[in-house]
Amino acid sequence: KGTSKACIKINEVTLENLNVTNGQLVYSYINDYSAKDYNITIIYGENGIYNSSRWDGKLTIKASPLNIVTNNINAPAYSVINIKAKVLDANKIATGIIKTAIKINNKTIIEENITNGKIDFNYQLSDNIGSGKYNLTIIVGDSRRYIHNTTTVDLIITRNYKHIETSNITAKRNGTIRIQAKILDQENRLINKTTKVNIK
């Protein structure tokens, strides 16, 4: 009966001071603590009827498992691929700083921190990634809130077909004929590596 003041502490740091009426203490707050065990204390002050009292217990914050949602990628060799993924916590976009890494056939191509639960990364495929199927692995690391997770999808690379851009040639007899052409890939980019050309 009556009204008394109560204090809630976590690891001896005061979380809240509040009034308790008729012995009912109900308090809610947004949990922003790291995943581990804490000491929680409730101190109930005396009033005209009761003496003060104290309760000590344990607060356990558990890390949430993460889920990575992404898709297979199909792309021509030596192109720029866009790697997209969503990092979810219980089907909602994960928040806070999360360490991520992306690998192709177990070789890391980038490590970065994300804060909005989304991975959106452009990567220029190198010359040594020819046509074939590769493992594209996305890793999200442990954080103060989350448990790490890994997912692997297929990166399917097809041949990047070349085409030649040139024009007809007009020349005088016994003069020098100059043959000039551009060797382009299927995205109309100049091929800047050695390639064989047969002129007939």
C-alpha cells in the first residue's frame, strides 16, 4: 500500500528512478546493451508502512542470429558485377554496425562495415576469373548484438564475346594499306589485354 520510490540499476549504474504505487512495478526500456550477462538491482525505498528492500539478480542479453538474403549472379567475364544482399534480424533489417566480407572461391574481395543492413557493392571481375561457376560467399561477423553467419551462392561467368568495329578501306595500287579497327567486348568497351587477330 502507499507510494514509494524505486531505483533500477544495471551493473550499479542507475537506469531509472520511479514511483511505485501499491506495490506494482512495471518498467520498459529499449534494449541497447551488448549480448552478455549483467547484474540488475531493484532498490525499493521505505515509506510510512514498509522498510526499504533490495533485490539483486542477473540480466542475460542474448545475441540474435542474422540471416543473409541474396541471389545467384550471372555475368560475362571481365564485367562489373553488382553484389546485393539484405542482412536480417528476425525478418527485419538489422541495425547497428555489422562487419561484412565478400569472397569469390574463398578469396576476399572486400571487407567493410555496414550500418543499414544492406550490402550493395560493385566489383570489376579480374582477368583471371574466366567462364565457369564460382562460389560467392558473404560473411557477416559477430557484433555486440548479433551472431555471425555465412551464405554462399553461385557466381556464373560466361564468355565475353568480342566484336570488331571498323570500316571499308579504299587504297591506291602499290600504296600502303592501313588497317585500323577497334576490338570491343559485348558492352562496347575496348579490350585492353592481348588478344589474337587474324587478317585475311
